[in-house]
Amino acid sequence: MSITVRKYKQSDFEAWDKFVDQSNNGTLFHLRSFLSYHIDRKFTDHSLIFEKNGELIALFPATFEKKDGENILYSHPGASFGGFVFQNLSFEDANMLVKTIEEYSKQNKFEKIFFVDTPAIYHNQLNETLEYLLHWYNYKIEEYYISSMIDISQHANSIDHLHSRKKRYVKNYLEDATLTIKWEDNFDQFYPILLENKKKHNVTPTHSLEELKRLNELHPQSLHLLLLFKKNIIIGGTLNFIVNRNCGMIFYNMINYDYINLQPATIQIFESINWAKKHNLNYLDLGVSQQPKAENPLTPHPSLINFKEQLGATTIIRKAFQKIIN
């Protein structure tokens, strides 16, 4: 039986999110309840649903984009990554999925398909069949983003993930009664630090304050905000996401630079490792390390990469695939 594809409609909302929750590689970023949170940004949704024998077999969150006169089926800009979401996927079904999305694109006059694939650490059971087939059908990796992750299972004690200098910083923190953390959803306290950090790099945050509050209302079990205090003064904050049952992500790790000598960024990641262990996660994604505002957006940020390595992180790659439709 062949695989059919159709465009997502609002009545699919519950079935879509249920499939993501039960899937092999679905994440918070694939949920309709996440993709719909945007307040100030508008997208023309063109997400796809794939079915076989009347049963949902895969999803593809996407938007319609028109760039340089081309119609593009584009990985949803409101999410860190997208691509196909699937459960148990055989080679035969994966092969048909790739063929079907290309046929659909031709029929609907898309001249290009572009998407950021979900990294393999988010798979509950590793399955790279689709990546092989994407190469076979001449999808090109248009962009490589260098990212970092900590394997939470590697050490029983959180401090053992850290290199020697970072361990000293953390031991100083643990002995300093004036430094305390709070896990609380006080985004009003956190956001000024986030704005000031981004301003130093001449960029703006991915989310507005209102969007963060909205996201927290939609996914209170997935967003966890850590605030770091020196006595009663907030000196940093980290926003962590539980992305799926396998992985957490540090989305923002921000500090008050007046207190940089106390190493708040290191303290916050140490406490985030503790947090990941508490939630029985296998990996903690520390995010990409690219140079903000660089002419080439893929330019690596060596000092940031080194900082993450000193915390026990190793490199993973986020891959953006592209196919020109002839």
C-alpha cells in the first residue's frame, strides 16, 4: 500500500501532538502547541501529514516561504529543528516518504525543500535510514551547525563531568553561602539579563518576554527556569527545556557581567547537569556555537566551544538539508 500525503489542518491538532509524543524522534519543537505560540511573528504554515492504510506514519512541520522568487517548503522557522517525525520506520516506508514529499512538492509548485533535521541524540531508538535515503536522493547538506552535548550517563556525580578548573569554580560556589539558586518561573527577573547579554553581541533574543510567558503557560512541565543570586541580587539565569524523554536543552545561559568573576555561567550549567540527572535525561544539549553577526552564519565560536568542552561536552552537528526540485 502506498503512502499518501496531505496538508495539515486545524482538526489534526490533537492527533498530531499525540503522534509526536509517541514517536521515535519527536520533540517539543515539533508539537503544534509549541509551533502556535508565536505572538509577533507570522508564518504561512504548510506542514504535512503522511498516512499508510489510513494510519498516520510520519509528520513534517513546515512553512511556505518565498525567497528570491522561489517557492520553498521550509523547515518551520519557529523551531530549532524539524524534518520528518516518525515512529517505527522501515527502509521501504522511509524510501516512500522521501519519494512522496518530492512528488508533492512538484505537484504544488515548490522549487526547493529545506529543513533542519532533528539530531540523532533525540532518537529514542537510533534510526538513520532517512538520512541515508536523503543522500541517495541527492539532498545536499546546505548548512552544518556545530553544537555541543553532555552525556548525562557518563558520570554518576555532576561535578565529575567538569574539567579541573571548572571543578574549582563549582567547589567555591558550593562553599559560598551567599550564592543561591531558585527554580522559579520569574521571567520578569530573567529577561533584563537576557536582553543585556544579547545586546553585547548586537543581537536580540529569539523570544520576546510575552512569548516566553506564553510558552511556559503552554508547556509548564517542559520549561524550567534557573535563577542564580548573590545574596538578593540576581546575577544570572538559565532557561532549560525538556525537549523529549531523551534530551534536555539549555536554550539560554545568561549572566550579569558585573559578577563574571564568580563564574555564574559555569555554576548554572553545573546545576543544569544536576537538573538533567534528576529528570532521568540521557543528554543535555548545550546548543550551537556560531559567531553572531558573522558574514558566514556557520562561522564557529572557538572560545564558546572550548567553554563547553571544559564542562564535559562533546560536539554534535545540526544538519540542514536542501533539495532543488526539478
